[in-house]
Amino acid sequence: MSPTPSQWRTFFAIRLEPTLPLQAALAALQRWSSVVRSVSPDHLHLTVRFLGDLAPAAVPDLAEAAQLAVSDVVAFSLSLTGVLSFQSRGRLSVIWVGVRDHPQLQRLSSNLDAALEPLGIRPDSRPFHPHLTLGRVRARPPVPMLHWLDTQRDTDFGLFPVSSLELLRSELTPKGPVYSLLETIPLPRPKSPETAHPAEL
């Protein structure tokens, strides 16, 4: 269902700058553009919480909830490894990169659920499964593409610094989604050894 003109399709996400291995993976998928709609490098993100269609007037409250959620989540780095896929009705549907479990990311997700609940946004019934979408499969993949996927299962895509959470608007178009930044919520910076209290060291 498309949002009404008075509603915005919104979500919280972490934007990721593509490393060279990630750029190479996206370029490889371009070879099969007839069957895969790959994500633009400028649009790479890890969805922390999809909110759905909400009124624009809700943005300030969402930003305030996010500020509360990040208050005890110090900036960190994520490690991405391996190209994998989801299936739908027996065929490939989404190609994605795995995100190694990180306690700060899990805390951010659970904090956000707790902060959004007073706004009437209930926690997702499905467990949080962080992943980075590379592309969506629209037709039966050719054999060379399947072979390529097999070779990428253990690829190390590097470390990605996470210093902020973003509230984004998604507008669906025939050429794919267009994202607009609504709010940026910085994560607290780690304390340096010089400024940390002795009890925190």
C-alpha cells in the first residue's frame, strides 16, 4: 500500500560508506542488471527500524525518541562479511551482506524499540536481523551469477564506523526508492583515557 499524500514512509538507518570490496560487489551485480536491481552506492544503509507510513508532524517526536535511544550507545564500528541471499516462494529475492553481531548495535535496536513504544509504535514481532541489502532479484538468476554468489560467501568487506543514526524518508519510484534525510542523531563519542573517570577505565 502506498502512503497517502499526508504520510511519509519512514525508517531509522545507519548509512555506510562503501569500501573498495563493497564497491566491487556492486559493480559485479551490474553485470546482471537485467535480473537484479542493485542498490546505488550512495544509498547503502543498514535499516535499524522500519516505521512505515507516518504523518510528517511525527518527525520531532521520532527524533526525540532517537536521542533517548542513543544516549548510552557509544560510537562503534561494524564488520561486514559474506554475500548471502533471502528467498521468496522458492527463488532468490534479495542479495545482502552479513553484519557481524555487535553489542552496541543490538543495544541501539532494543533502545529504539523502547523509546518508540510510548509513541504508539510497537516493537517489531520479528527478531532484529541486521543486514546490508545489495540488490533485489527480479527474475531467474543466470548460472554465472549463482557461481559468483558462491564465491562471495566469505568475503571480508571491512570495518564501517558508526557515528550517527538517521531518520529517513523513502519515496518509491519506478526507478527505485529515493531517500530524503529528515534527522541526524549523533551517537556519543567514546571517552578518551585522558578524560575518562578512573572507575570507567
